[in-house]
Amino acid sequence: MERNEIEKIIPHRPPFLWIDRVEELEPGVRCVAWLSVDGENPVFAGHFPARPILPGVLIIEAVAQTAAVMMGSSAPAETMGSALLAAVNRFKFFKPVPPGTQLRIETAVLTQTGTMACIEGTVSALGEKVASGELSVVSGW
């Protein structure tokens, strides 16, 4: 799934679309997306000029967007794009992400009750985990 197809499922658009493509998708169950961390992104001018790294909050956003694709792809058309981040739980960062990195973002549903789902997210680069944790999302808003 390329960017134009992703944009049919979630409302995010550049410069705040933080996934480039989806490689694997089991709607409502699991999703694997990729992000090319572009060194030209203006965020690197201030974070940090001498040693640029992708802010952790943007890594979490990439996981949330991957989860939104996963959940939105199984939702009725009238609710697509309406999943919202409700909580960030036990997220940890293991390695900094410099410009030029290819991130693999994997999400899976841990539990789901009604419109609330707890999502596990893992982010890796070259096979090494750079971040992981859980998110809660609410769909249908």
C-alpha cells in the first residue's frame, strides 16, 4: 500500500504523515509500515543541530498512524480516519534515530473492547529495535 492509499484510510497529510508505505496488513489485527526518515525535514534544524535525531514523540506518532491504518482498514467507510490516540503506555526508546534511517513500524492489537483498542507497537531499524510500547486508540470519533 503506497502513500495515496494510506491517505484514503487516515486523514494525515504531509508534513504530518509519518508513514510512507504499508508492507503487510491484516485489517483490525496487524500492520507493518515503513518510514524513510528524511534529513531535509525541518524538525532536524532544532532537534538537535549538532546531532540530529528524530524526536521520540514523532516515533510514537508513526506507530499511532500505523495503528490507525490497521484499525481504519477494517472499519466501515463512514468511520474511516476517525481513530484517535487515547493513551501512550510503557513506551521505551532504545536507540536514537538519525536522518536517513529506514524505520519498520509494526503494530498488533492486544485487546479490544467496543471502540477502544490497546495496540502493541515495535519500531526497528536494520533489524534492531529502536522503540516499543503500547498505545490505546479510540475509533469512531
